[in-house]
Amino acid sequence: MRVPLVIGLVLIAGGAGYLLSDRLKAPNAVATTTEIESNPLVTPPAAPAVIEAVAEKFEHTPAVVPLPVPVPVPQNLPPLPPSDRPFAEQFDALVALAEAGEPVASCRLALDSLYCQEHELSQSFNKQMSGAAGSLAKTMGNELAATLVMGAEDSVSSGAGFCAGFSSKSVPDVNALLNRALPRLSVRQKLLLALARPDGSVVQIMREPPRNPTIGGGSLRIYSQFLADHAMDFLHEGIVAADPMALEAMILVHAPGRVPDAGSVVFPWLPDPYKFAGYALLQQQLSGSASLGPFVGATLEKVRAELSIDQWQTLQRAVNAEEKRWQAFQDRGRSARPDPTTSRASNLCAGT
């Protein structure tokens, strides 16, 4: 597993305790949880504009926003190379397929190039950590220093077999290849490209606090121009398609304070309390309170405390309408949350 910098733990602690500094303007008194739960949902005959704006912030109008139809994959292409082979053995075949616009190959090439480039950086970092073990022990203590060094070594060993023989100097212009494949990419492939982390996992809500102090270079990813141009569109498409990856991402994107995900954040941060509360409430109603984890759950309660009863009820109505649409996808088995802990994100590229 990739390990964030020690200083990141300090930032996480600060983010978990984040308090909204500006009160949201509301025409009524601030609502407590008890007041909200004891007041039934009602539709006022003429709700003030400031109240209706709450729902507008969370409005998707998915029924009238059709998803782009992927362009068919070219015929008579060679088969994809086995994904369980070392990346260096797959590389030439993936490049050739990506140059032809094959979407699965393009997705795998992009994500595994990211993964093995990070592995190269980790090897260099591991050497530095091993050499600095003595000084770390003096400043942090023997036990913590040993934990950090072992974490760095585990990080390198996890990718050693798959990335053996790989050289980042051989990687072509992946962004150009992704632009070529873009019309053929599925919603899930787009989400993987937007949410993949260098350690091979994807951005998700942290369900439990981290247990061990860790360090590493996983936060060093530079967002490409391809993702800067398309990432938010990809997430919106995921919401329209009711993909659970997109819902968790939107919660983290719009969090009004930094809440840690299960690793380093690699997508834009666009804080918006209304949108955050809408997406978080939708996630809670679909999958239960535990699905928010401690950090997102605490932030939702802080936002909720800033809303009036009318504001919260207006948002609740909008979420209830969206929940019905998502429930239809759930009933068709489309709500499974991916578990990238068992494999690299690239292994999900073949999914729909």
C-alpha cells in the first residue's frame, strides 16, 4: 500500500476537526438535529428564493442529461495481453492497442504506467529511508522509525514483481493516447482515470481512521492536462450513471473542509456545503451511516447544524427524488463498491 507523508497525518487531524467559519445565511433559526427529525417534510406554498436555492445547488436533472454513447471499438484488433504478466511484458501490446483507440488497453496503459512510475520513485525513496534509519531513530524513537522504514520497504516490494524491467523513459505520450480513446471510454473507465492513485488504488471515503503512522510519495502525483480538462465531466457522468465511485468522489470534492480519503487526494477540491450535504445524505440513505466514515459523517453534521429547518427539508426533498433513481440502478446490481485493495485499479478497466 502507498504511504502518505508523516506531515499528512497532522493535516488529516486538522481536517477532521475543521469547523465552518462562515454561517450560511438562512431566514429561520438554526435547526438542531432533534428539531429536524421532529418536523415532517412539508412543501411550503411559496418558499423563499434562498430556500429553493439549496435544492438548485444539488440539482442534477439526470433524466434529461443523456450519457455520451461510446464509439464502437475497431474490429480485428489483437487480443489484450494477460493483466497478470509483468507490465514490461504487456507494454508493447498495450501501446499498440492504445494507438488504435482500444479503451481497455488505454485505461490499463495509463494506470499501470502511473503505478510503475511511482514504483520507480519508491525505490529511490526506500534507499533514502534505509540510509536515514539512524537519524530517524534519534528524532522519532526506535519504534516509530522502524515502522516507517518497514512501511517504505513494503511499498517497494508490493510492486517489485509487476514492475520488474519497466522504465519510465519508455512511456509514450499517455495523454495523447487517452484523447484518442476518449470517445470509446466507458463511464467506469473514465472514473478510474480520474480517481486512480499512484499506489494502484482509487479515491474512496475513509471508513476507518488510519491505524499506523506512514510516510511516502503517494501525494506527489501531478494532475495531467487531460484530467484537468475532463475529470469533473467524468464525475458528473458517473453521477448520471449512478456509479458508487462517482458518489464517493463528489462527496470528497465538495467537502467544505478537508476530510481525508483512504489516501492522497488527486482530484480538484471545489468546496460547496450544499452539494456536499446533498451527496453525503444520498450516500447515507443508500448505504447507511457507516458508509460515510467518521470524517465525512462529522462534517455532514456540522453543515446540517448550519442549515435552517426549511433549508434542510428542501435539500431532503431533492435527495429523496434522486434516491429513487439510484435505487433503480441498485436493483439492477449496479451499486457494488469496488474493492481495489485486492488488486490494482487497472484490473477494473474491463468493467462497465
